[in-house]
Amino acid sequence: MLDFEGRVAASSRIRPAARHEATPIASIRMAAYSQYRKSAPPAVFDAYLDDLRHVERPENGTQLLVAEWRGRVVGSVVFYADAAQAGMGLPKGWAGFRKLAVHPDARGRGLGRRLAQYCVDRARELGAPTLGIHSSSFMTTACKLYHQMGFARCPEHDLRATAILGMAPVVDDVAVIAFRMNLGGR
């Protein structure tokens, strides 16, 4: 994939994460999502940050991927061969991804799109009929990217942040909105 006349693609790559990269991945997530602090009630946002700090180990069809740019890990995503394993209410048999993050210093280089596209390609390779994901409406850049890539809203799989995080509902709860991409598999 060539971005910006090939410069980004030539100096970046998407690859499976190494075990020793858990701490940098958690730091990237904190930096990437901190801009949304005022978009959610404090208790909900703090619980979400705690969830982001948990760096998944690849198992049972999950894959932790990183975006490397100029030899440095600057982004990550968790791919699920079966999105039901993510615990976000998506149907068994769909593929999915979560926790897509690119460090603010590395944004604008197409790395988020490359991470997402890797997941789309992997889901197709596995024969998944659909790729499902969640975001929030205040994550406007992410939502725009997903629409540009061909994802469509599927509100029947929308959730509330407190439900995902195991919290009691709050007045200003955050809507976690679902998207799907039909892949034509299985």
C-alpha cells in the first residue's frame, strides 16, 4: 500500500506484536485515547483507560498487531477471528477488531487505516462473512475512516459503555456504536 507517494509504506509495517511490547502498546493507547477525557463521565473514562491498559495476549484466534514506523512501534490493534470472543455482543462467526490506536505523534500517515485494512484482509483470508467493530460517535476521525473503508452502521449491536465495563448505568453514559463490513465469506 502506498501512502504519501510511497514514503509511509516504505518506512512502516504492520506485524504481530512481540511479548516485550506490552508496555509500549499500553502507553500508545493511553496517549491515543487521552484526547477523549472530556467526552465521557470521569468514572466511565477512567474505567475505559483501565480496559485499554490491559494488553491482550494472542490466543484462541486473537492477534495483537502493531504498526511500526521508522523502526518504532507507534500503533496497535487487536484482531479477533471470532468477534464474539471480544465480549462486545457481536455475533459468533463474525471477525472483529478492537482498541485501534495510533500515537498522536504518528498520526496523519495512514497507519490507522493500514491497521484496520490488515484486519479486513485477515478476516477475508479466514473466510469470515462479516467484520464487526465498535466506536463512539465522539471519535469522529475513526468513524469517518470506517465509513470511508466501507463499514456501515449496525445499531442493533450498539452498547452502553457502562455495560461493557461492568459498571452501574450513569446519566451521561456513552453510546458505543457498532459498524459492520460484509465480506462475502462463508
